Amino acid sequence: MPTISPGQSRPSAPEPHRYRQMAESFGVDPERYDRARPRYPDALVERIVAASPGPDVLDVGCGTGIAARQFQAAGCTVLGVEPDARMADFARRSGVEVEVATFEAWDPAGRDFDTVAAGQAWHWVDPVAGAAKAARVLRPGGLLSAFWHVFEPPPEVTEAFAAVYRRMVPDSPLSFQQRPDQAGRNAAFFTTKASDGIREAGGFGAPEQWRYDWERSYTRDEWLDQLPTTGALTQFPPDKLAEVLETVGAAIDAIGGNVPVGYTTVAVVAARSGAT
């Protein structure tokens, strides 16, 4: 997903999981992705582990293994499922077992799990088919836990990015306009889709929403390092990407060279029915 205020898709745009080319483009530079993308709050990982009936975690859309390694550090055994072989290769090198497939097409081969987790990834999964698949591979009482970062950098930085992006990709279905409570709007976009899919699929108790607020300050170079890992830019040619980075870098320089960012990490969590 784009990590600069992901914004709302335009009403006529397809659902995010239908953007397969974008969904499977993040492996263009897995080293940068793993280096630049933020980790998840330890409190979230610890709460998921505490609520899970056991330590076996299936990490859907595991990417380079960022969340998987956090679950491993918390004592879990993790299997990743990742559609991009480049990302999967990186995750394997970091110590995560990974199978290459979309979650909908993945073959569990009779295996089951205590938690199905998805960090920054569940919006690339069909929300109903994905929840139904999760119910099939979870043990009774097992958790489906989908979570995302949403955040708002300074408006000057967002506006500079939005302006150059609109100029280069005028027909893009992505929107980067920053409105009041944009982080809340972005969070609702993800959590509502996930919660509705869980309810429609059946097999789970009522989904809960968890929220963690935190802050991080980026240097100019750190912010420009993570920018190319966003779904909006992973497919940009080098010359266009360079122009985006130059424009956004100038905006950061104009506000003093630092990018203070308020993060909210939101999670949708539901327990599989049939707990004993």
C-alpha cells in the first residue's frame, strides 16, 4: 500500500486486491523495503501472541519478513505466504520460512495454525475469500489479525508529493489529498473492509479493532529512502522517481530538514468460532 497517506480510492476504482500488478511490485528493491519500512508496535505483537491459543503463526503477505521476525522474537513459529518471489527470497535469508503464492491460491496441505496474521497486506487479499480461507486453516479459537500503519507527515510534504504525482500520473486511481483526520479516514478504509469481509465469510466471532498511536521523526534521507517502497512508486522509471524525490526533498528542506510523523497502527482481530 502507499505509505504516504494512502487516501481513498476514487469511487469508480476497483478494490485494492484487484491491483495485482501493484500488489506484486514491492519486490523491486527488497533490501530498501526491509530497511526503510517501520516495524510494528511491540505491544500489538505481544497482545496478538497473548490472545492466540498457541505459537503457530501464518503470516499472509509476509513481504521481507518484518512482522514475521517480530513474531519469532516473541516465541512464535512462523510460516510466511508471499506472492512476490523476490520478497520471499529476502525473508528466507532473514530466517523466515516462506512459500510463494497468493493467500487465496495457497495450498495449506492439511496444516493448521493458531494465528493468521497480515501486516500491511490484507487489503491485497479478497476480504471475503481471504477470511473464509483463514477460517479453514485456523484451529478453534485461533486468531485472524490484520493490521496496518496509517500516518500523516507534515502537510507541506504530502502536498509536494501529491502535486508531482498528479502531474506525472494524472489518471491514477490513487488519491493523496490530506483532509482533516486523514489518518482516521485511512484507518476506517482498511478496518471496515476487513471487518465486513470477516462477517460475510462467517466462522468467526465479532471482529475487534485495536489501535496504537506513536510517533517517529525522519531525517530527509530516511524519508526519501522509504518513499520508493510505496505502491504508488514501485513501478516508476528511474527518471520519474528521481523527479519525485527531488520535489519532496525540496519540501523537506523548506521545513527544516526533518519529517515528524504521527503514526496510528490499527488492527482488526477476530477469533475463529469453536473455541473450547
